[in-house]
Amino acid sequence: MLFGLDGVEVGLIIVFLCLFGGILSGFPVAFAIAGSAVISFGIIAALDTSGLLIHQAIDRGSEGYRALLAEGVRPETISIFRYPDLARTEVPVFPQGWEQALDRNVSFIVNRINERVLAGQSIETLLAVLMFVLMGITLERSKIANDLLTTMARVFGPLPGGLAVSIVVVGAFLAASTGIVGATVVTMGLLALPTMLRNNYSPELSTGVIAASGTLGQIIPPSIVIVLLGTLAGDLYSAAQEKRATTAGCTDALTYLGEPAVVSVGTLFQAALLPGILLAGLYAGYALVFAIFNPTKAPPVAMGDSTGNIVTRDEALTWYLGVPAALVGLLIFASTFGIVGSQDTRVQSFSDTGAAASLRTNVGADCQAAMIELHGQTAWDFAVAEQKAIDASGGAQQSRALTEEERAEALAVKVANAAPIGSGLAIGLLLLSLWMTTARGCAPLANPRNLVIGGGGVALALLADAFLLGPLATPGFRLLVLAIPLAMALYGCAHGAKYLSQNELLRVVFPPLVLIVAVLGSILGGITNPTPAAALGAGGAIMLAAFRKLQDEGGTGKVILFSTFALIIMILVGVNFDLRVTQSGAGFQNWAAFFVAQAAYLYAMFGLFYACWVLLRSGVLPPVVRETAKVTSMVFTILIGSQLLNLVVISFGGEHYIQDFLRSFDNEFTVFLIVMLVLFILGFVLDFLEIIYIVIPIVGPVIYGGTMDPKWVTIMIAVNLQTSFLTPPFGFALFYLRGVAPPEVTTGHIYRGIIPFVLIQVAGLALLWLVPSIVTIVPSLIPN
């Protein structure tokens, strides 16, 4: 053996040294990874051919090995780490020669590239990376970040440490808008760092809060890290649980777990929401505490008066808090007592399939024992009782076509149970009301006549829905009856928009906030998956940037605004009308709605192309497209290079060697703690992309193959990777900030400033470890 080490251990060391040397060589990381794979394979193959690399494998023909099998120990659990005294035999690290390993690697990499990069199920999700990058870079190239920083500084500046708090707020906004760490850190470093230093802020606090807030894009959705990690985690979790189920003697994971072994990117976005908000809150809290104990290093700063009408405290409390809270409370009250609710009268053409037991009970003895161990005896007995009741009633009922009488009876039941006011209309009118109450708070001295007209329209619409419209009203008749009340409400909202535009905070925050809500709301609410939401975000960012550019040039941007309204009209028409006009029986209403929706779609597309033309002629679009192409191509090239490096590790048994080591620990939380420590250390020298595509596929079958919640495991890894961005001396966020910091800010300032935030990150990780419900509560509350 070379240096007294096992041949597989030497191979792993060679791979790591080649990878580390390739990254430090100065070559682009994407090419350095692939090159390190080729070089390390050549070195290992040469050493193996010369007989210097010997792997001591367990002798599977020995008496000790046969005795373990006789005791019922499964072969896959036997390893040199768990049973070090077993007899061993010396074999080369390439048992069938390096030539066959090379042939297998080349064939496999071609198939894997086709699966993961060119085709396959994950390519649709990976397309979200492209559009989220485009969304982030578009917003970063516009002046939206500058406006946010200026406005938030005016809001929080008078507080102790207020500028630092405003940095955290803007960092969270940009994280939810871009998901790109480098762009956020560089933008805030250029815009905020000089301002903080001019106002006597400590260089340590200034650089620390900028670098830490910039990394929130790693965890706050829509995060590119979660998109990439989620596509990988979904495959690893599904395969690991299938293997776990078959090992337990069950046919599949659905039988063993009682639920599908699936974890989606959308679910991970839901799981990441609270941890991201938690970390942002910890950052802001530290800034406030630091300012209290060090007032000279984080003084209050008056950044100038904001534009708009002067609003007293009582007026602000009334219109910004009191009246909105009363309206929301009224809606909740009406929903509780059935005044507001569903008016859905759709009746299925087929009967429901009979209920099934909570667990499958027609399994073998081994699978039954494993399921009882996993779910508990009580859950198993309950499932057995359920199955007996189903069998006693004649077995599971198959779905069948309902007769006309049965459908009429079901329709009558739904009509009788329908609420007087539809929940969709009530929520829409609530949003319009909140718009007008906020507008009233922005201009309390203005004539309220127009807003009163809008409020009257809201009240008339509710009364019309309750007394003139029933659940069986057609969409066309409903629109006809509600036309005048809705016109009155929109009239009030249109005048309210003039008052809202006078408030600088709302004028700056509202557009990106709407974009964030549209993107994240569609994902977190389970309406769509991340790829269409990313397309919506990219298109919205382009239109938002074009609108801002037209305003800077003295234009009105009405085309962009009307395109936004056209998109809203298209969505509302699609929700309320059946646009499947090619089916038989499509009436005049549906045809009219189809043409309205088609016209709205065409105008919205025209607005998007017009926005692209505005950005093109102003010189904004070309660099955005180039930067998007660079970032996206880097991600996919790293993906390909990482796959090649993984194949090298697999070819000489390195993957199984590491997995056997991890499985030698009986406690899966101990295994996960070891993995987290390794990821934290690797974060000193590797970017998150290398860690995701090189390390996670190796350790994933182990950490995703146990009882731990895959959402919690994935978010813990994501937060850990975020910490790696901050950790000296190789934290990438620190390098980004060093590149744009003024000369008086030294590297020592940056390193000292980031240490408290690294400790906050570790405390946040510990909190997520101790209270996993912080991660799991949102996905459990939102249907997927």
C-alpha cells in the first residue's frame, strides 16, 4: 500500500488535491473541475497499473463473513468500518482495469449529460435558473436597488444603527428579487458602503452587514441554490427511499412510507421562507444591539425628508393599521359564519373512488415488521382496522359514471351549501379597499369624494353578489350586474393611485414588491411550479426596468402599465370563464371571453416586446443578455464537469467507500452532523456549485435514505452553504465586497466585521437543528 493507506483513500486524496490545485490555478472553475477529473483519473490509473494502489476489500468467502450472513446481517450493511476484524483480500482499485473504467465513464457521462442537461425530467426545473438569473440581473442593472437603499435609509436612518437595518431590509428585498449573491453584494457595496462610512459608521459593521445581507439570496426564495439543490435532492431522496423500502422487504417507498417519496423545488421554497426571514431578523437585531452599545460607531442619521404629504401619527394609525385591520377582521368574521365562502357548483361526472386505508396492510412479514417499527404499532393497528372496515363494506369502490339524477342531486346540495358572497370576489374587493384606505392615509387632507365613490362601489358589489346573484349565475350575467359597482371601485382606485404615487416609500417599494408577491405567491401557493413563475418574474423585471427607463427619459410608460392591466384582465377572464371554445356547447359568453383574453394576451406580449425594445435602444438589454448567458453557461458547464469528477470517484470505489464510512454510524443525526461539518469546511475553498454537484451526490444516498425530513435536510444544507460565502479567509462574498470597497476599507476590516455574522449564521443553524418546525411548518400549512 502507498504510504500505508488504502488505495481508495489515496485515490480520494489525489482527486481532492487535483481539484484544489485546479481551482487555485486561475483557470475558470467550470473548466478546472473537468480538467482535475481527467488529470486525477490519469494519475490514479498510472498508480494502479504499477501496482501501487491496493484496496483491502472484505473477503466475502471467509468464515466470519458467512457467520454474519447467518446471523441475519444484510450484506449491504457489512463494511470494513463496522466490522474491522473481518478477513480482507487485496484487490486493485480498478478490478477490471482502468481501460474498462474509462470506457464506462465516457458512456455514462454521455448518458448523464443527456439526462440532466439536454433532456430528462430535471431540465424544465433547471430552466428556472436561466430566468431567475435574467430577472436578477435586469433588476440589478436598473436603478431599483439604488432607490430602495435611499428610501429605506430615510425610513430607518433616524434609528440607532438605522442604516445597517436598512441594508438588511434591502438585502432581503434584492434576495427575493434576484437570488444572486454576487450581484447583491456588489450593488450594495457600491451604493451603501460609502454612505455608511461618510456617516461615521464603523467599517467593520458596514462591511459585515453588507456581506451578510447580500448572501440572503442563498436562502430566501427564489434562490438559485435551492433550485439547483432541489432538483438534485428530489432524485436522491426518491432513489434512497426506494432502496430503503426494498431493503426493508417492501415493494416500493409508497408502501413503506405511506406517502410518495417526493420533494419538489416549490416545497423547498416554502420551507426556506421562515429560515430566510429568521436570518434577516437576526442580522437586523444584531445591528440594533451593536448601535445601542456602540452609539458612536452606528449613529442615527437623518437622510433628508421624504416627499409627500405630512401624515400625523393618529392618521397613520387609523388608515395604515386600524381600518385595514378592521376590514380583514370583518372578512374573517364573515368567512367564519358562512357569509363569505365557496360558490363552486361544479359536479363531477364520476363518483369518488372508495377510501383506502392510511397504510397498505397486504404486505409480507418483513415489510410489516419494518412498517410497524417506522410508524408505530398504533398506526399499524389503525390501518388494519380501516382495511377490515373497507373489506366488510364490500371492498374499495371503483369510480363509476353518475346518472343524471345523481348529478342533479349533487348540484342541489352544492347550491344549498353555497355562501351568499363568493370568497374570490370578497378577497378581490378587500384588496381594492386596502388600496383606497392606504391612499387615504397618504393624502389625509385631500378631498375624499373619489375614494368614497370607490368604497361605495365595493359595498354595492357585495350587496349585488349577496342578493342579486346566486351560485348558478353565469359569468356573463355576473359581469353585467357587477359592471357599475366595479367601475365605481376602480374609479376610486385610479384616483387613489395618484395619492399613493406621492408617497416615496410606496412608490419605490410597491413595484418590486408586486413582482416578488407574483413570483413567490404563485410558487408558495401551489399555483404553479418554479419555471413558469421564473418566466413571469423575468418578464416582469424587464417591464419594470423599461418603465423606470421611460420615466427617467421623461416618458409616461403608459404602454407598460396598460400591458400589466391586460395581463390582469387575461388572468381574471381565464379564472371566471371557460375558454375551451373548441368543445361542443361553447356559448356566446365563452366565445366573447375568449376573444377578450386573446386580445389581452396579444397586448401584454406587445408590451413585453416594447419593453425589450426600450431596454435595447437605451443600451441596457445587451449587457443583461450577455451577463445572463455567462452565468447560466457557467452553471451548466460546472454541472457537466462535476458529473465527470463524480464518475472518476465512482470508478475506483470512492463513493461507496465514503458511504460505507457514513453508514458505520448508528445514529443518522451523527452522520448528518459529520456531513454538515465537512460541507462547512469545504465552503472555505469551494463555491456552492461545486459542493452541490460534487459532494451532495456522494453523501446524498446516506443522508436522504433515513428518517429525517428531506425538506429540513435540504434547507440545513442551503443555510450551511450560505455560511460558506461569509467564512474567512475564502468567503466569496468577502471577495466580492473587497473588489468594490474604497481604499480606506482594509481586508482586516472585512474579516473582523463578518465574524459576528458568521456566529449568527451558526446560531441560526443550531436553532434550525433544535427546532425543525421552523422549516416544516409552512409546507405543512400550504397545500402542494
